[in-house]
Amino acid sequence: MDLGAFGSITFDINFLSSLMSIVIIDLILAGDNAVVIAMAVRSLPHEQRKKGILFGSGAAVLLRVILTFFVAQLLQVNYIKLIGGILILWIAVKLFMEGVPEDSSGKEATTITQAIKIIVVADITMATDNMLAVGGASHGNLFLLLFGLGLSIPFIVFTSNLLSKLMDKYPAIIYIGAAILGKVGGEMIITDPVIVNMLSPGKVIQYAVEITFAAGVIVAGKLWMKWKVSREEKKDHVHEDA
């Protein structure tokens, strides 16, 4: 079936094998994005979580469709992955601080708009692997490309819903989620073309950086929370003395 500019549906072995590859890719790569979404909506009231997940995922995937056509060239530009990695680390620390149960001081209620902003920024920053993998598996067939990017929505929505519920029941998952985002940020930084040309890091160094940032996000979040508590206590003492 010829779909004109949108490619074609042929149901031959090449088409079906590309289709299966895209489904598997989406299943494998949905995890990281689901973690960020689940952590971003965790502070929302329960009745608003599904809306936040759905709107955030939809907006992010729509932007993915547009960016997929440029991402292969974009990733070759120096500092793009480096900046993206730093951004992911910042988001990871922020979400960890908002979600971790020990921190009850000065938490602000998250709105759907704030959650969607975090989801879109983080998803687009992290989605390069998904876009490149789906783009490669589609072999230039626009139908397969759009199908693969669209299919990622239900996978991510389902996984995000499940994770956000599990985080309520088992808060330790927040630590795991923050560590995963730290790992992703570290991987983006160490694989930026500038860093690769400067250091030529091997796999051992790459893994070491990923582990360091995975732990570093949690440590940074904990230290930041202690500093916030200490500052609040000092303010309280000043008001009492006054």
C-alpha cells in the first residue's frame, strides 16, 4: 500500500522485520523516559497524574517527530550532548529532592504545567537514542518512523503510571530513578564529541563516569536538602530572637 510522502506498507519480510525491530526498540528504551515522567508527576494529586503523564508524553513525542529529522546531524555538533547531560543531572537532583520522603521542608506543590515542562525538556534531551534507533530501523520509511515514535506513547504512559504508583508504595524506587537519570546524564556528557576527541574515553572510563554521576545525583540532592533545612532553621532562630 503506497502512502505517498508517508512511505508505504508492504508486509514483506523487510517491512515486517523493521516493524518488529521498532516495537522491540520502543519497549527497551521506554524505561528511562518513564522514570523521569513518574518522578515529575509524583507530587501531583492522584487525580491529576494521568493527565500529566498523557499530556507530557504526547507533547514530548510530538516534538520527537519533528526533531527526528534533524537529530542525526545535531548530535555531531560539539557540546549538544554535554549541555543535555548537565540538564538531565539538574533535573535528576531536582526531582529527587521533590520526591524523596525524608524531605518535608519547604516542598512546593507541583502543577500539571510544571510537570509537563519537566517531562518535555527531559524527554527531548534523553530521547536521542530512541530517535536514532527508530530512525535507523525505519530505513527511510516515514510510516514506520511515525509508527515507532507514536508507539512509544502507550509504552511510556503505561510504565510511568506503574512507576508512579510503585514510588508511593516503595519510596526507595525514587533513589533508583534518580540514579538512572544520573547515569543517563553521565553517559551523555562522556560521549559528547568534544569530550571524546579530548579524552578518547574507553568503556571502563565511560562506565566509571556513569556510576559516579548515578551516585553523585543522590549525594548532591542529600547535601542540598541538608543545606535547605539548615537555612530554614537559621531563619527560624532569627525570627525567634527578633
